[in-house]
Amino acid sequence: MTFSRNFAKIFVPLYSGRRFCTMIPEGAMQMTDEFNIISKSYGIQSIAPGVQRILLIHPRLRRGRFFDLNPERAKLQLEEAVALVNTLPNFKVMETTAVSTDRSTKKKRLWGSGRIQRIIALKEKISATALMIDVDILSPKQQAELTSIFRTPVYDRYNIVLLIFKIFAKTKEAKLQIQLAEIPYIRQRLLSMYELHVDPSLLHLDTSEKSKAERLEVLRYREQHLRKCLKAAVEEKVNLRIGEAQKNIRTVVAVAGYTNAGKSSLIKRLTGRNLYVEDRLFATLDTSLHVFRLPSGLPILFADTIGFISNLPTQLLASFQATLNHVANADLLLHVEDVSNPDYLTQRNVVMKTLSALKIRNELLKSVIRVGNKIDKLCRLPPHESNTYFVSCADGRGFVELLAAIDKRVLAISGVTIRRLKLRPHSEAFSYLCKYSFLVGQPIPSDDNNYLLCNCSFVYVLFIFIFHTLNISF
């Protein structure tokens, strides 16, 4: 029986029922064994973190389409790369340097022999055990060439971010997303070994006799399996998080932004929830939902999301599409910015381009409310922009104005009107409004205690219908 038929025998039962992630033991074991062999050689584990002294190099383009005109921006990008590497336990950046390169970062060696010799000298001077090249992703051929030249592990942003994700992922869906994000990385390295004639020994790759088609078949089935499991995990989480009372909440407000801009801190300040907040990159790796009642009394759901970062392949974040669906399907988008960062406008462009690349609908992007966070770190506020509200999650400044803006926008989007109705406690109207969750907040007894004053939320047409049908006074 051929390899493909073996795999068909394993996986056909998985597709035939709804419980995709419940595999027969033999099939699960064989698939896992095959994938683990490939993953061990081609996956991110092959450059797993130990105690590492890192030399961080920023390739500064001297000419060509992406010529770096702004030295200050290059400095800020370098600082961000340092924070990224230092997020990993036992990784420490010992030295940083910007090394000029011509026209492109896609050349096989990146630099000429003279600059390479200077990098080698600096590496030996600081006793670096690994290099981090501050580019989005190195091709397998580049990585093989640079590893051979420098005789140390060579990382790029993709490697580092995946390692961060692997180490800090806690929830089931976050772990599944990270496994899914690793598949394109494994596939690229696998194809490069066959098609670009990369020496497997340079990247410590498996040299067994399995064919390219057989290995790609393993990856294809693994990817399908992970997508199905991830979909089930996300649906399960949403159903658990949103109880019967919350299912009547019609409005979702997604909170997006650059990593470490303060998204979780904003939601914590608004809702009073005991959210996990840490001053490090990618402290949030999956979407969480939080119920909040606006000043008008209207309930909404805040959706916290993973942060974005520059020079990161969209395919990596695309693996998080399942949980980013809360952004795609949101009614309103809050874009949180760290306005204390000198490069926050560049970070804004990164976030908006990433959201566009993830196919977030245009009307949602155009109606975004920007939240300029961390004004407590500024002596003077940035220039005013429309639909922008400056706040401090640290001391609470600006939240009254921000909440009023969110409330106004949500009422307009939802088409809801808030009415105060005067109802008898045991009337048919009061029972109806309670049953269908139209009440906003707690009813207030009238002065004579014969009535309840109830704030209720309606779509206007429904209000007219109920008003006439139930003979309500207000």
C-alpha cells in the first residue's frame, strides 16, 4: 500500500464525522510520529533557545527602493528588535550594530566580505553564541550561508517571534495557532532543501530517504487537522465565555494595536477586570472577551487581541485568523497607540496595513476610534486628530471622553434608542421586557412605589411595535 493510501486510511475517518480532533489511536500515533520527525529537523525546535549571548545586526539599506532615509527610525527599529530578543528567557542582546547593505536584504550573503569580516570580529570580541538579523524572514539558503560563515545559530524576526509564542502560549487555542504558524516555516525549509540544493547538514536537517511528496503529504494533513481543531477550540471557548445572558449582547468592540501599546490595560481600566497585564512584547497571544456596560446602560463585548509588530510576515499572523475573527466581525474597532513612542505614527501604519492584509473590511477600518495611550509619559500631548482620544491607563485621564465617544458610536451603529418607561412591577409589559433582555440596568421605584422606572434599549421600529402592542407609557 502506498504512502498516500496509508494516510487516507488514517484520515478518512477523521473527516467523516463532526469530531475531527478525536482520532483513532493508531492513526493519531502514526501521523504524530511522521510529523515529529519532520518537525524536529525543519521546525523551530531545531533552533530552540538555551543560554544565548546575542549579537543583533540591523541591515541598513544604502540605496534602492527601500533606502533607509531616517537614521532615527533605524535606531528605533533596532531598539524594538532588542526588546523582542530580550523577551525570550535566557536570551540577552550583548551588542547591537547597524551594517549597511546595498539595494536589498534578499541577497544570499546580505553583505560583502569586508563587512562580514567586521561582523565576525565583533562576534568574537563579545563572545556571541548566536546572531539575530533584524529582517522579517531569512530564506533557508540565506540562513544556511550565514550559519556556515558565522558558525553560530542565525535568527530572524520570524524565528524569534515563533519562539516567543511557543514559550508563552498558555491556552489551548493559542498553542494550536502557534503549531499552525510553524507549518509554512517547515514547508519552506523542506522545499528549499530539495529545490535550492541546500546542504542539509548546514541547517541540521533530517537526511532520511523519505521523498519530498511524502513529507509534504504529512504537512498537508497536519495543517488540515490543526485548522479543524482550532476552529472547534475557538467555538468551544466562545460558547463557554458567553453565557445565555451575554448572547443577547449585539455589539462587539474589538481592541487592536501594536504590541505593548496597552490594549489589555485599556480593557482592564474600563471593565475593572483582573486581566493579565505585563510590560513585554506579545503578552496577549489570543483573543479574550469581556462584558462591559456603557454609560447609556447598553451592554457590549470588548475583544482583546494579539498585538502586531513591524517586519513580520503576514502568513504568521494569518495563522491567528481564527481568533482574529472577533476583529473581522466586530461592530467597532478601537486602535490603541503608545503615543509616548517617538515612532508611533510608523507603528500606526504597520497596524493598519496588517489589518488590511488580514482582509478586515474597509468600513470598519475607516470608522476606527484611535486611543492615544500613555500620555502620563508625555510633557505635551501630540497634535489633535479627528476620532482620536488621549488617555492614560496608568492614572485614568481621558476615559470619560473616550467612553462618551464609544457610547455615541455604538448607539449609532446598533440603531438602538434608550427610553425610560414607567411600568407596573407585575405587568405584561415588564415581564416581556425582562424576558427578552430589553432592560438596561436596574429599575428604579417611583416615588409612590406603584411603578418601576425602567431604562430600555430598542431598535426604533421594535420600540414603536412594543409601544403600541403592550400599551406602554413613558
